[in-house]
Amino acid sequence: MTELIAPESPSIHSLQKPLTLPGGLTLPNRVVQAPCTRNRATADLSPSAGASDYYAARAEAGLLITEATLITPDAQGYLDTPGLFLDSHVAAWSVVTRAVHDRGGRIFAQLWHTGRISHSHWSGCQPVSASAVLDPILRRQAGANTLYNEMPRALSSDEVWGVVALFRRAAQRALDAGFDGVEIHGANGYLIEQFLRQHTNRRDDDWGGSTAGRSRFALEVVRACLAVWGPGRVGLRLSPAAYFGEMQWREGDNETYINLLQNLAFEAIAYVHTGVVEDKFYAELGATSSAFLRQHWPGVLIGNGGYSPESAAQQVAKKSFDLIAFGKLFLANPDLVPRMFARAPLLPYTAETMLGLR
Ligand SMILES: Cc1cc2nc3c(=O)[nH]c(=O)nc-3n(C[C@H](O)[C@H](O)[C@H](O)COP(=O)(O)O)c2cc1C
């Protein structure tokens, strides 16, 4: 029998307060479903028939963010991850957004280019990145085959604009599919972070070579999505702590993030969202990624990474961040929000949850 997680005693009242995003979208509470890859897309990389039930079951969240969604087939790096690059994807996602809206929810699509983490096994082409720097660590299984990362090639300057245009086109498809906005996946070691970091961006053209150069791609993608969506409907996920995908933090990287955040203050984005973990480098300094972002970002901030309802509520009450995204707890508890607010026990995240056996 599954063991339940008994709620701790402190109040979670701060999570129950509504919040209006810049641009006017009101979230009825502070709880966000973190984007979580499910590897269940169909053969043409549409969301599966079960996706509408999966998302609608979580519609009590203040905001749902979809699993990472490919802006181009060239970016596929994992099994059965959905896309937003075909008209059939628009039709399939429309079913999901309608189901969420019918249950009173709000849903943003997370737009994704994996860069050097894509794999020719799925994409049929060599991975691209800011520079030709291999991730020698990450591997994954494709049936019986272990896939090792492939050496990426550096995008030409014109090709970088081409990828910006792909983000814009996917943002348009998200609008056509009835989403409430988009989140740009700038975290967890994928293409945008590959441009932000000195470890993976060795360029000396306008897309690298300086803090402004390294932050430029992220900024242009944000602008391209805002051009489609308008104010308050575009979020950006960032992981300044350099954690996932063999990312390495270098002296000077923080300045790139600060430069980006300063420039973002002039753009009408909905929020900045902390990626994956709060600890690692910043923990050693007695701080967290969201504390770093809070220091340099005056707008709405979503915290994430290892929080319980109680610890998240304390941080929201202290204004460390404004919203909290739950990943694993939301996978394990579709009814996380009503359970949490009723102070009912929560189911733990297990391997079975991940595989969708429960
Ligand atoms: C199964 C799984 C899939 C994930 N897929 C994504 C993803 O597609 N996009 C993303 O930005 N983060 C992804 N993440 C990271 C989560 O959004 C979140 O940052 C992480 O689980 C930490 O939050 P938690 O402690 O509340 O689970 C994934 C995490 C898990 C466990």
C-alpha cells in the first residue's frame, strides 16, 4: 500500500491568494504545475489522446505549464516528446486547451529547442548549438540501444535568426491552439542556456563574446514570442545555478544573467521561472537560484525545486517568490491543489508515477 505524506502544521494560506500577471491574466491561486515531460506523444509528435484528461485533471492550478514542446523536429532529443510545428499539432493541442478551459483552468505551452541534446536517432540530423561543445555525460535509451550525445555544430549567425523565427512560428501555433500564453524554455541546459553560458558559447560574433552577446539569443526569442502574444503572455524559465545537461558555471556567467534580466525589465513578460533545483552553486553561498533572480528581477517570479506545500507557502509569504511550481508532487497528485488546500495527505512521487502506472 502507498504511504501517504501527512501535511505539516504551518499554514499554506499564502498559496491561496490570487495573483494578476502583468497584462491582466488573473491566477486564482499561487500554485503552478511545473512543466514535466511525459514521453507519450503520438507517431507525428502530437500530444496523445490522454493528454487532455491529464492536464484537465490538474486544472485547479493557478497556472498549468505543458511538458516541453518541440519548436522543430530537428530538436528532438528524447522519446515521444510532443511538438508545435505541424498543423496537426495545433489541432491536437486545441483539444487539450479546450478541456482545461472547460474546467476553468489556464495553460501555457512550454516552447523547447534542445540544441546539443537533440539526437540524430530521432531528428535525422546533426545537433546544433551555440558552439561545437559536446555534452559527454547525458545518455538515454532507445529500446535496447544506448544513445550517446553527438558533437553539435555551431549555428551560423543567419541560422540563429532562423531558430528565433521557429520560436515565433511555434508561439503563433500555440496561440492558434487556444493556449493562454507560452513559456520559453531557457533552463536546464538546452539551446537557450547553451547560448547563455561561456562553457557552451565560445562565439566571437554578435551572439556571443560578451555578456550582452551571450544574452542576446534569449532576448530575441522573448521579443519574437511577445510580437505574437503581446504583453503578459510570455514567460521565461531560467536556471542560473547551472545544473542540468552537463552545464558548467563559469566566473562571469552571473553577469550574463543579470544583463538578460535588466534587458527583460523593458519587455512586457509575464514572469521569470526558476528551473530544476534551488541548490548547488547558490546553496554554497547560502542563497538560492530564486534569491539570485529575485535580486535582479523586479517582476513576477515562480520558485521551484524540492518544495513541499508548507515550505513553498513560507517562501511565498516571505515574498521570496510570488508563485510556486510543483513538478513531482503534481505528477503524483492530479488533485494536488484541492488536496493541499483541504490539508489532506499527498501521494509521494515514485517510479510508478513517472511511468504513468498510477
Ligand atoms: C519526469 C520529469 C519531467 C520533467 N520535464 C521537464 C520539462 O519538460 N521542462 C522543464 O522545464 N522541466 C522539466 N522537469 C523539471 C520540473 O519542471 C521541475 O523543475 C523539477 O521536477 C523540480 O521540481 P519539483 O521538486 O517540484 O519536482 C521535469 C521533471 C521531471 C521529474
